[in-house]
Amino acid sequence: MPELAYVNGSIVAVEEAVVSAEDRGFLFADGIYEVARSYNSKLVDLDRHLARLERSARMLDLPLPMPLPDLDRTCRSFYAQSGLPEAILYLQVTRGAGKRQHAAPPELKPTLVMTVRAIAKPTPSEFAVVTVPNNRWRMCDCKTIALLPTVLAKHAAVRAGADDAIFVEDDETVLEGASDNIFVVKGGEVYTAPADNRILAGVTRGRVLEIIGQRRLPVRVEHFKRDFMMAADEVFLTSSVLTVVPIVRIDGRPIGGGKPGPVAQSLCRAYWDLIREATA
């Protein structure tokens, strides 16, 4: 089964998909996106992803190509045509295509692009990461396609022989990973940064916080510093694609003895139990 692309209603093989050279996503990064995964031939938390997409669109005064219920049905129908039981659905909306000018003319029609691709490799059991300076804008809670800082952070991780990067402010405040959220476990308590304008409120982050609440684990949604993270018993990340992954090294230093910790492993199992139940 070929990996598929959807462009404004047309479905073709990914390698055959094209968009206009004057699309504002290409010219200005004037667009938003979401990434959802599937399991057992069902999309996971698509409703939450689309709700966040709608919020991002409101923040940018960017019209969606269709009402949210119609977009939900379009996503599910498109994914079903792939026949892929485990896949990544990428969804992108831009302000549309037109003559290059910074102020978009009001008559533009939004561009809707989706791709569905098979998950190429299993979820990793652990990660090594590096910290990088936070060089992003102050609307990180809006999931835009302007991802150059993330690209540079990922390049820095690869050059250091690591798997991912963590954005840290000039005052050493830890924010989030380049494409995921960060949790710290210390002294029996779980910490994660609040979902303000400096991080993206991840869908999986929200699920994990719900699991933590159900288990009555002590949790603090508050900012913490890099030194606090480096001295933690455990650190783990969450994302829709990776789910829950323990971090065993940061900037070359081992965390919690350099092995996945019990809290992260338990939350990972609980998250997968939830996914299996939701997609049964």
C-alpha cells in the first residue's frame, strides 16, 4: 500500500503531491499543523489534536478549510484509505496561495495538506538528550510550521550524538523538548513545566497528567531549573509519536544511574494500556 498525500481534496501517492510555489506556508511559514498516530488501524486522540489545531488557527486568525466535524471526517476517511494499521498522520493548514505580499488578501482559500506514513521503527526504550538555548518566539503554545529553531536544535543533538534536545532559557529554566514535553521525577514527586506561552501543551502530556492524577502521584506543574533536572531521579519525555520515553543522559551526564526509572516505565505501560483500550 503506497504512503498517501491529500492536497485540497486530491489524494495521490506522497511522491506525486504538489502545492503552489506561492503557497504562504512555503513563502512565510504562515500555517499550522498537527501530528497524530494510529494504533490497531484507529487514530489516537484525533479529537484532541483537532481541538488544538482550531486553537492555533484562532491565535493566528487563520481560517480552517472546513468546519471541525467535517475536518474530523476527512482525516478519518483519508487515513482509512491508507490501510496502514500503525501510521503517522500529518495535517497542515496554511493561509493559502497567492501573490507574495506580507499582508494576505482576504479572498485566499486555505490550503489543506495531509500525509499518512507507516511508522518506520519501534518506540525507543530510552533517550540521550542535549540542552540548547531557547531561541524561539513567545507563542510556543501555537503549533505553527515555523520550526527553524526546532530544526537547529535537532541538528545540535545529532552532532552531539544524542537523540533529542531540550530548550532552556537564559536563566536556566527548563521548558520542553524540541518536539516533546519534559517531566522530572525527584523525591517521589513528578514535575513538568506549566502550559503557558513558552511550551506547547502536548496531547500525550495531557494524557500522562491524567494518568498521574488517577494514580494519585504527587505532581507539581511548575517551572524548574537545569540543575534541578540534572540532579533528578528520573527524566522522561512525552509526545504523540514517541509516547513516553525515559531520558538516561543529558549533556553526556547520566540521569538516575543512567537507566530508565520505575515511574517513567510504569507511566509508559499505563499510557499504552490506555491506547490499547481506546483502539480495541
